[in-house]
Amino acid sequence: MKPEEITEHGQHTLSEIISQPQCWSACLSQLAASAELRAAVQLSRPGAEWIFVGCGTSYYLAQAAASTFNYVKLPARAVVASDLFMYPALTLHAGRDYIPVVISRSGRTSEAVRVAQMLEKDRDLRTIAITCADGQPLEASCSVILKLRDADEQSTVMTRSFTSMLLGLQYLAASAAREDAFCRQLLELPRQVEPLLQDIPQRLRLFVASRSFSDFVFLAQGPLFGIASECMLKVTESSSSYAQVFHSLEFRHGPKSIAGPETLITFLMSETSYDAELELLEEMKALGAATMVIANRVDSRAQSASDLTIELGLQSPEYARPAAFVIWGQLYGVYYGLKKGLNPDSPRNLTRVVELADGR
Ligand code: F1P
């Protein structure tokens, strides 16, 4: 869908989604040349565990970023901000060394700011912030600030801010691990993804127009699990629909009882887990479920077991691709919200930032 075809409702969100490849290029080239990236790389040290922290979309971003750091052998994990300040002992242990990274598009989310202050002041940990806003409380609370201003959105929901900050953190991982080839592959991604926005949005919009579902499931393993979680949240936020996320093979352990024509199950299939996920896909199709597949390469078996397939065909290696998978969940949520007569630019019950009264 070309920006000029965007209807009144959802115009900000749709244009922000479509702008992602150009936004990634701008953000990555700015970040790669920045003193702040060098300062963040200098915080990397042997024996330390990277702790990625956020709320909502930014927590799912933390999940995706942590998988990349582990891939380049920098131990990492994702923690939701509220758990870190309410149950610090579940994450932080005496005598252990940590490099916290607090993720917040707005830099104003109360839980994110509170956890940054606790990490810096109470735990004396030099903390990195990644944000898309200027001059907000998070910036004043952290030691190193990675700022991607071009990725900010007008919309309530996060789309290009999610993928741009993810790519920024992946670039930090590759730089800290001195994986120069990985750095180059990340810089290459925008050029490879741009052409996908020519025809897939239209196919997705027609699929949404042709089928309605009562609920949604997103399935993925490994580096795509955080991406599947974000797809779940986008469909929930943008279309006020009920969506769930599971590790793919977990679906057999109970949740598959909901499989049927009313539930759209979307498989984000990665290379490493493709064969196992293909078997599950065929089992779900046999149960009568509606299925959608997003994969870098789709073989004929996956094609015949899915109602819609999105094949990316990227040259990049598996760990450089996650940002390219989420675009289709973002678009699905907007198109489905528009179909339901909603305005994804201002989703029901949501505010752009969750700021709590002091102390809550
Ligand atoms: C975090 C967040 C968003 C969500 C909504 C409310 O924002 O939970 O993920 O979509 O906008 O705030 P931030 O801390 O990244 O600004």
C-alpha cells in the first residue's frame, strides 16, 4: 500500500511502518559514527551479563536484543522493568557484574525511569539507555544515551522505533563482539527489505479483507520469539483483538486446544527450527486451523499448509533478519483494526506513554 493510498484513519501508523527501511538506514549510519556507541562498547567487559529492560513493546525489544547478544557470545537476558525493581533478587546477585540497558522510546515511562535510577544510584551500575526522545528523565538517569530521534513516531503504538532500536542494539552487540561481518550485514538489511514493501502489504490487506477471525496466535522459537511477542502486541493494540504468543513447540502442550477455523495461527519460521515448525504447521492445518507463515524461504509443504505465506528471500544470515519479520504483524494489526472500523492511530484505552503517580 503506497502512503498516498492511506485512508484517513491509521495514516500515521501506516506511513511509519512503510518508512522503516529508510529509517533504519538513517539511524544505523548515525549510530555507527557516534561517540555514544563507542562509549557503550567500552562498557563491555568479560564476565559481565547484559541485562535488557523495558515495558510493553520495549520489553519484547529487550527479548530480541538479548538473543542477539547471546548469539555473539555476550551473555544477556531480558527483564521486564517492573520485575526488576520489585523483585531485584530474581535478576541481580551479589558479586556478579552487569551491564544494564534500559529501552524506552519516550524516555518517560515511569517504570523504566525508576529502574534506571535504581540501577545507577542503588546498585552503582553504569547503565545504557536507548531512546527516540530528547531531554527526557531517562536520559538524566543513565550514563550512556543511544538516541535515535529519526525513529520516533507520532502514533501511540511503536513500530519503526521498535525495529530501529532493535537494529541499533544488534549493531552494538556486533561492535562489542568485534563481529565486523555482522555489522555489515545489519547495514545491508534496509536495502534488502525495501523491495518487500512493494507488493506484500497489498497481499496482506486483501487477506485481511477476505477473512475474519475471533482470535490470533503467534508462534516462534529462539531469536524470533521476541518478534512474535511484538506481533501479538501489535494485533492486540491496533485492532483491539485477542492475541496470544507461544514458543512454537509449546503450542502442542495445551494451547492447541483452540486450533480451528476461527483462530489465525501465524508461524514465524526460522532456518534453525524450520523442520520442527513445518511438522507443527501441517498438524494444525489438519486440525482445521487458519494459518499464516512468515519465513525467509518457504518450501512447497509450508505453502500448501498455509492460507497465506510471506517469503522474505533475504540474503542476510538468520540473526540479522528479525527486524524484517515484525513488519507484517504491524501491518496485519493496522489493516484488521481498520476493517473493524477502529483508528489504529489512537488505539482504544491506550496512551503513548504510561506515567504513574510518584511511588506507584
Ligand atoms: C513503552 C510502552 C509502549 C506501548 C505504549 C505504552 O513505551 O509500553 O510499548 O506501545 O506506547 O508505552 P516506552 O517506554 O518505550 O516509551
